[in-house]
Amino acid sequence: MIRRLFYLTSVFLMTQGASLLGCPGCRDATTQSVDNKMADVQSGFSWSVLFLMAMPLSLISAFVLWVVKLEKERNISE
């Protein structure tokens, strides 16, 4: 059952390749950077993606470090 689900999910993801490339605005901004305006838009998209990725990763990292600290304190007190 799990193997079949894995295969079905893999086939589904392989057929959705075009939609995974991004929206037309983002795709055009990153592929048509001939003039300076499009290069600025491309740079803006790149920075916004980095900032959007940084926030959840920093929250997850802070939570993991907090749990590790609590576990260490608990082991020391025992």
C-alpha cells in the first residue's frame, strides 16, 4: 500500500513539472533580464524569496534550540 502511494505521488509530481516553475510573472522576470529594469525585478524576487525562506527557518531553529536547552537542563537536574 505504501509503495503504491509512493508511486502514485511520484507520477503526479512528475506530471506537474510545468506548474512547479512558478507563476508567469516570476518566470518572466527571471528569464528576461536583458534591460536594467528586469534585472532589478529579478534581484527583488531573489531577495524576497530569501527573506521568505529565512523567517520560517529561523523560527524552527529557535524552537529546536529551545527544546535542546530544556532537555539539557532537565538532564542536569536529574
